[in-house]
Amino acid sequence: LSPVCLGSLRRAASINAEYMGEVICIYMGIKPEKKTDKEGKKFMDFWGASKKHVLNDTGKLLRFLESYDKDNIEKAVIKKVRPYLNKENFQKDVVKGSSKAAFGLSLLVPREWSPTTRVAKVVAPRPRTSA
């Protein structure tokens, strides 16, 4: 992933790019913007927040991705991201056809947390004892 590649994601107008923006906002702890649709209903807009706070500074995003500890993801983040993993437009094959940057980011999202996350959470806190 490069800053130029990530910048293209900001201009993308696909649902895959929007999903990636939402997931990255969740990972980074960025709150969605409150907006109103044409019918007057309020909704939470992660895409606007991701374009404004994440994709505007691609260097910051790259630094975040490089330093992110995928073995110690908070339970709240996992719970929020898990529904995206089952969406058809978030599957790797579909994302790959829409945007190079979205595909690159999708590779960073763990697809299966259960085995590795549970093991890491249980084993890591226990101190090793020498025999």
C-alpha cells in the first residue's frame, strides 16, 4: 500500500471502499458523523468520517497500520467489525476487483479471530516460568 494508492480509495465510489473506510474508522476509534438522509432520517456516516479523518492523511494511516497490534485487538472492535466479514461486498475476491487500496486494506483485517485471538488472549498474559 502506498499513499497514492490509498488516496485513490478516497475518490472511489464503490460500496467496497465505503466498507473499508468504515472498518478502518472502527479500528482507529474514529466516530461516524451524524447525518440526515433525504427522508429526514438520521444515520451514522462512517464514509464521510473516513474521508475526512483517515484518507486525508494517508501517511498517518500507513503509520497506524504498521504499528497496529493485530494480536491484541479489543473485544469491542472485534464485535463491531465481525458483521462486515460476512457481507458479500467485503469478500476478498469482490474487493480485489473494485480497488487496489481496498483489497490491500482488506488483507489486514483478520478473517477468523476465534482460534488465534482466544489463544493469544489466554497464553500471552501468563508469565513463563523456567524449569
